[in-house]
Amino acid sequence: MFNDHGLPRIFGTHSGQEFPAKLLEGLTQRLQHSPAEDWARVEIYVNTRRMQRRLSELFLKGPARLMPKLHLVTDLAKHPTLTDLPMPVPALRRRLEIAQLVRQLLSQVDGLAPRSAVFDLANSLAALMDEMQGEGIEPNAITNLDVSDVSGHWERALKFINIVQRYFEHGATPDVETRQRASVLALTEGWKTSPPEHPIILAGSTGSRGTTFRLMQAIAHLPQGALILPGFDFDMPNRVWERLADPKTSEDHPQYRFSRLLTSLGIEPNQVEAWTSAPPEAPARNKLISLALRPAPVTHHWRQEGPSLENLDAATGDITWLEAPNQRVEAMAIALRLRQAADDGQTAAVITPDRNLTRRIATALSAWNITPDDSAGIPLNLTAPGRFLLHVLDLAQPQTTSEALLVLLKHPLAHSGSGCDRGQHLLNTRDLELYLRRSGPAFLSPEALYKWAEAKDRYRPWVDWIVGSAFATWPKGTQLLDRWLDHHCAVANTLSNGPSGAEGELWQKAPGRDTKSAIDDLTQHAPAAGDVEILDYSAILRGVLSAGETRDQNQAHPNILIWGTLEARVQSADLVILAGLNDGTWPEPPAPDPWLNRSLRLQAGLLLPERRIGLSAHDFQQAIGAKSVWVTRSLRSDDAETVPSRWLNRIENLLNGLPKPNGESWVKDMRSRGDYWLDLVEAVEATTAPQHTVRPAVAPPLNSRPTKLAVTDIKHLIRDPYAIYAKHVLNLRRLDPLAKSPDALLRGTVIHHVLEAFVEAGPWDDATTAKTALLSLSADMLQELVPWPAARRMWQARVARFADWFVVGELQRQAQLLSSKTEIWGEVTMPALGFTLVGKADRVDLLRDGTAHIYDYKTGQPPSTAQQLHFDKQLLLEVEMLRQGGFEGLGALRVVGATYIGLGNDPEVAAAPMGETGVWVEFSELVATYQDPEQGYAARRAMLTADAVSDYDHLSRYGEWSTNQPAHSLKVSK
């Protein structure tokens, strides 16, 4: 198949070419005149299973011929005869073993790391161990490093690294990387004594890992061996290749790994042959990108070689350069282009490492019922079964909360067994949520659920099912991992099945089956983890689910594809979209290494952090060589400006230095094509955006308007009339939070009850007795009404702070007191207006001279005189109600005073401005105003402060309009 020219055979494919297709094309050219059996004699090693599948698919398309032997490089680790080492330990089992060792170390040495980090540390140690085994680095190479600064960090790192030394010792069961290296060494040694005469090809690898690099070197020296390098830069001159020798300055260059390989084989770059005679998809662009990506020390070549670049119109003509204001617009623009590709029958692929961006694109496409074929799938922890299992895990907390319970009950997999009435289940869940929000306990318990179930008999079986599963007792202390798994899955199955016990949908469909497979795998290897606590179990399960993935190819569009950079190496499309090209996203910054810094890695012979950047650069160079390309980025992310990818910067800087004949620039032309799609996004969003984002003043019919309001509502009628419309016309009330908390509202209610009980228990003979009684009453009521110990102590201290001040004032008030009425209900009707004002007074004192004094307790700051006159008219209106005999059992009284008793940090009394006349007249005019059918209830008419929050701001769409806009009257039927 190959001619013998005495040198290692190195071939390459151009950037932009579909590597598997060109590999097959090159084989066809070389074997077209050979016997049919020669096809079967060819052995091909590839580095990914995707490449292997893709080659198989292409062979099966025809014509009919014998298939070469297709091997996966990593399958050598599982070869039964290449080495006498036992078969490798599964990766999950090894990580569980290391997690157990880490846990033991943390229990022996205080302060090394938090217990919650055990599984993360085990994963990181396992990754370091894999790298050491793959590169042939022994642990003593790490421990003997020259560390001039013997810091505490290095000592701690060595403690962790030393615990995995046992896996490098003779007789230890090997890991995959250990057996892989041993197999490759055994295979290559055998080839030295008995080299195979049939063709052996290693295709598609860059040689970035040490074991694969050794295999490539051995194959290149075989009589019929050959290497086929993907995305080889045939346009880069030899003098530049020579500058790639130093890894410290060149590791991040896309061609560095090829340079290292050629140097080790004694091959000059110009001796690398093209695998096929087919030209590149975009030869002019390949030259441009090659020059743009030159290593930093030789970028002065831009001035020398830039002017000689030819066909820049062709190089840039099929590139669309899109810079969106934010990631949402970027995703929408890409989705629009993908939709056009679907309509035109084009194959379009989005390539990006940014999974958040791909999810945005998929969401935008769903508006047109297009589901992209996402090669990465969905992480199991984001699928419905994965989320359900993690929600069930929340039940292991010491206290089951209302939020945790309702999240589970509302989950689509809950109560999903055949024969279960899920509709009734959701109605029950709704009723339970309303109960828990309005009057539920601060801390959820089975007793609280059974108390609620007593209201209606049909709830009892349903509550029995909830209590039997959600409140099941979890194991305590340390347990074997499989016991945690068994209990966890049992609770999850019970909640999924429902009361009937019929099998639910938890393990059904592709996500359920894949999740069950991951759980079964973890169960199989559970003994390796030893005894673990619930915190360790949670970390292990979350790590396993986040590492797994699922795909549902049945619903995916065959021509709309989302690829990671790894998938892009083995496939091509009519349109390639390189998205998320911001620094920190593509390329990703080197991950922080908790064990070794860059210098120590170099000393030990391990891979430098820039290796990943170099591989990403190679992926970028390959992908941008496609025939039609988009490059996209967002200018801002999370309200912060982004930095364009270093590769885009290089391309832009190079092109800006090359003048275009007509005075324009090639970058401007590429951006103008992107601007067209940005304008299209703006046009699409303009058609779907709300047409009326005005400040509303809703005018419902008169027969729908309230004819009765409480005195506490009048402040809102003045400041935020829209709240009255929403509350009393639409009958909408803010739902109380599920998580009960000791908030200001509860504090005010409790202190009101304390003072009411204190006044009713009087009169008091002296201040000491009164203070003792007040503190005793407050302690009893706080114990009864406030289940939070910390809040009880703080509020009891608050009562103690104002007790002396309040008692002195109370004794003065009692000197003139005949009797006192607390929490008294009142109502006054205005016949001429058909309107009723109602309210409850905190306290009305009937004095010995037949007059009355009305009080209102405030646990916060009392309103000022101006606020009372214009906005907070509650106390003044209660005075008028008292004068008109509106309070039960009191009759009309002469009111000599109205006072706020402020019980804040600085207690005070604030008298209401009763001397001002016209309060009732002004109130009557206000009521009459809203009996005009043209008068609307304006949103946020006169809020106290600009940042004051209304319960109905979201309903009035506040934020889409500002308070300096005039209110726009909107007539509605209700």
C-alpha cells in the first residue's frame, strides 16, 4: 500500500475537511488497483469512538468492499494478551476507593479540607493519577521536586498525593491508564522484533497524551505504518515550525503537538504529505488563519507575509462575523439562521464549549418546533429523573420543609403510577400549598398534615402516602453506600408510584433508563466507598449524575446539529457556526490545579495547563476552515463586558492591517453580514414584544369597583390605586411565602397581642408590678406564637427595652381612664356615595369626663404629620368613625386625642393632627372621584420612595414604564 522511502510516513489533512471522509477517500485512492482482500488487511487505529462509528457508517454506505479492522486506541487497555497485568479497575470504582482514602485522611488530620469536598478531591486526585500513569511519571518524581518555597500548601498537597502511591506499586490492580501504557509498550516491543507487514494506520490523533505519542512513534517506523494528522497546517513555513520547539512559549499553538511529533521522528514539516489530492474547502482562508495564529514571537511576520496574501475576498466572503449585545441576542440570531438552514435543507452545526449558550439556542428553536441534535446530550442531574432523585435527597435533611415537599409533589414524575389520578393529585397539592402558605406551621410535620386532612376525608389516604414516603426515617450516621442507595431509591419509587403502588414513570424513557443505569453502576461499585455519611453520599451521587448524560435522538432534527469541539473533529456540515468566542469561554482558561503549579508540572514531566488551550486552538483552526462559517460572540455577559477570543483578536488585527482596494475593510464586510441578522432579531422581537408598555390607570366598570374598604386600604388608594384595583376588583392577594420566617409583620402582630393582653389585665398599682406583668405576658405569648428561639430572644429583648418607657406612660394614661377597649371593630356607611368604611382600632380609651382617646401601636416609625394629612390617614379616619358612633358598643363620642405609640428602637408618642379640619370631606371627595367611570386606578401614583415595592408591580409591568410617565387610562370589562 505504501512505498518504502526510508522515512516515517506522515500524512495530513487540511483544515476544514471532514476527516473520516478524507481518510476513506485516501484509502480508496491507494487501494483502487489492489485485490479486494487488501482492504481487510488494513488496520486503522482511531482515538475516539465517535471517529470509529463515523468511519463504519461511511464504509457501510458503499460501494461493497471488505472493511478494514477499526481499532480504538483506548481499547488496547482491555486487550487480554498484550500484557500480563490484570484487567483494569473501572474508573468509578477507583474514584470511590480514593474518596475513602481522602475521607480517612481528613479524619486523621484536622484542617486539610472540608468534608463536603471529599468526592471533588477524589476526582481531582484520580485525574492527576491518570495523567501520571499515562505519561509514565512515578510518585517519587513528584515528592522529589525542587520546591524552594516549602509552604504549608505544598505539605498539604503531598499528604493527598501520597495516599494514592499504593496504586503505582508492583502488584496493585491497574487503572485503565496503567494498563493502556503497559499494553502499548508491549505491543511496540513486539513490533521491534516482529514488525507486521500489513498496513497499520493511526488516524486523527494529535499525540497530546504520552501513551498515544509512544504508539504513534512506533507505528510511524513500521514497514507499512503511517500516521494521518488532522488539520495539519501546510501553509506554515519551516522557519515558523522551528519556533514551536519550546513548550513554555508554544504549548498553546494549534500545531505545537505536530511539531513535537515531527521533531521526535526526525521529519521536516515539508516532508508531511497530503493524504488526498482533494483541495481544502477554503484554501485562501486556511492561509489567512495560519498567518493569524502564528506564535507570539513571530507575529512580526504579519508585516512581511500579510501583503502577499491572495484572494482575501474569497477568504472572508463566506464568513459572517456577529457580535451581539448579549448572549440572549447571540442565541436568537443563531437560532434564526438555523431555522433558515432547516427550511433550505442545509446541514448546519453549532460548535461551542458553552453549554449555557447551547441551551439558549435550543430554547429559541423550540418556538418553531425544532429540536437540535445535541451530541453532548443532557447531564443526568438536569433530566427529570435526575432532578427528582436530588429532590428526594433533600428529604434526608433533619427537617423536611414545605418547599422541599411541594417541589416533589409538583414534579411530573411524582404520583405517576398507572391507575393514579394525577389530576386529583395536583388539585390536592394546590390545596395543600394554599393551606401551608396561609396558615401552615413554621416547621412542617406529619401532625400538621393530618390536621389539615381532617377538613376533608378524601385527603387522608393521600396524606398517608406522603407521610409514609416523604417523612420516612433515613439511616443515621455512617452507613455502607449501597444502603444509602437502597433507601434513597425506595423512597423515590414510593413517591413516583403514588398511593396505588403501581410502577411510576421514574425509570421510563431514555432519561429514566440512563439514570437507572448510572445508579446500578454506582450500586455495583458501592463496596469500594466503604462507610459514608449522608454528606459524602450526597456528593458522590451528585458527582455521578453530573458526569452522566442522556440523549433522545428520536425527536432531533437531522440537519440541525450542536457539537462540542470533540465531535467537530470527525464531522462536517454545510454551515459551521463557531459560537461563544469570548476569552474565558473559548478557549477556556486552564483549570486551577490544586496540586501542582505550572513550574512543578514542567519539572515533573506532566502536561502544562496550556495544553487544553492548544487543543482548543487546533479545534478552532480546523472548524474555521469549513466552506461557510459564522463566528459569533456576545459583547456583555452577566452585566460585565466580555473580551473577544484571542483568535478573533488576531484575525481582526491582521485584516485591519491589510488595506482593501476600495478603502473599506474585510472585517467590516464580515460584520455587516452579522449586523443583518442582528437587525432581524430586533425585528422579530419587536413583533413579539408587548405593544403597550405604558403606565396603567385601569378603569373598570362602576359595578365592579369596591364599595367597602378598610381604613388600612386608604393609604394604598392614595399612593398606589392600582393595588386597590388588583386586590378588590380582580380579587388577587399576595401569597404568603412557604418558608415561614419571623418577619416584621409577625413581630408587629405579636407585640399588639402582648399590649392588648397587658391593657386588659390592668389597671396596675405601680410601675414595678406593671413591668413584671408586661415581661411575663410577652414571654408567654412569644413562647406560644413564635417557634423560632432566636427571634423569641430578640423580640423579648425589644419588649424589655421599651417596657419602662411604656409602663410609665401607661400609668399616666390610667389616671384619666374609665375603661379601655382593644381591637374594636368599626364601620361607617356613607349613604350618599353608597360606600362603607370599615376598620379595627388598636385601642380606644374611654376617659372619666366622657370623652375618648384613640391609640394606634406602631412597632416601626410612626408617620409624620405631613404624611398623616396627605397619605396615611388611618388614625384620622378612625377618629371620624368614633365621632360618628361607628365602633361597636361605643356610640358617638367626643374625641380629645389620637396618638401613635411608637415602639421602635427609640420609643415615642406622635399625636395625630386633629386640629386640621376637612379630613372627612377630603375622604368623601376621594371616594367620589373613583365613582367617575373615567377615573382609573393609576399604578404607583405617589409612592413614599422611588424604590418602594408594591405587591402588584409585576402585574402592572413596572419596569417597562417609569414613574415620570403620565398614567394612561385603560378601560376594562372588569
